Amino acid sequence: MAEMTQEELVQEVLDRVLQSSTGVEDLEIVTSLGGVKSLPGEKDGKMVNVPLELIGKPASDAAARAEAAAKKAEGAVAGLEEKTQAATEATTKANEAAGKAENAAAKVERTTAAAVGGATVRFASWMETGNVLPDKSTKPGGNVVYVAGAGKFAYHMDSTLYGDWDVAGVPPAGMFMNADRTAILPDKLYLLGDAVYTGTGGALKLLAYRHEVMSGEAYEALPDKDANTLYLIYEEE
């Protein structure tokens, strides 16, 4: 070997290293990462090994974040289910309370209606038979009668019997009959003249009758005497 200067020798070595080295572009291209541990790379002008786990780190980090988000979502869903259950139970209790309140209101309404209606109500006359129409009358000038054959009270107006009525100055139908106007009210006293009737078994029954004061002779002269009637008599001196 001819004598070389130091610079020439260094250049010669570099040339031979360059000739025997393989560039990144010249490396074999693989189709799988099986058995591959690292990748070559360049950093700050020099070749470095790049561990494969660094390449997979973003994906791993993303997977970890996704898992954490999934757990958080599961916790939120569980909390939502608990809140939904609590809301359902609260709704049920509210409905029960509303039902109790409605029942209480109905009782108060019935009690108030009874108080307004009173324990007694007076009607004008007694009819043995008659055709009671289901119609409602609002025409004044009639009166309330009891139709024994039908077991109902009716509003008698212009020779017609109405099963319901709402007339100023006349006791309302609700004081005599139930809500659908099919039956008289039980446990109530109905007054006709000096007679007192009660609604028993769906019909009027005579409870008591106060007759005018009469002499003993007039009493004996009565063709019929009612066992339910209280007769007041006096003896002439």
C-alpha cells in the first residue's frame, strides 16, 4: 500500500465502510412483525434502534383511555339505573299518595254533600203509579212527587214525570236520588205533610205520622186506622 496521508487514510476507511454498509432503503421489506424486535431510525444525524413497543404505545394508551372511559360509562349507567329506580319508586309513592288524597277528597265531598242536603227533605205528594221519564227538566212551576210503583222521586210538571231536574226554588234531585237517578237515598228522612218516611230497601216506608188532635168519637169514627200512625185524641168533659 502506497504511503497515504492521514486524511487520505480516513477517507479510504470511510469509503470502504460506506461500500460495505446497507442503507435503510436497501433493507428487506417484511410482511409480518413476527420475530421483529426493533426498527432502524435516524435521530440527530445518527442511526438508532426503535423498539416496537414504542410504536404500539399510542395504540396502547388509546386502548387504556378507552377502557377507562368504558368503566366510567358503566359506572354512570349503573348510577343512572339507581336514579331511575329511585324515580320510579318515588312516582309510585306519589301515585299512591294521590290516590289516597283522591279518596279523602271523595269522602269529604260525600260528607259535604250530605251536610248540604241535610238529613231530611220534603216532597209535595204521593203517586201510586206513573211513567217516570229519564229526561231532565229545568222548567219552573212543578213539584217533587214520589211514584210508588217506580220506587223513585220525580219532578211533576205539565202532567209529565221527569226523573231528573234542576229548577230554582225546588230541592235538587240529588237530595232525593243517587247520582244516576236510579234509586232513592237510604238512611234519609223524607217528609210529606205530617208523615215521616225513610228510604228502606229501595222504597219509602212510613216511619211516623202525627195526626191532628181529634176527639174520641172522631177517632172511633175513622174507617181505617194505621198501626204506624200516632193519633192524638182528647175526651170532652
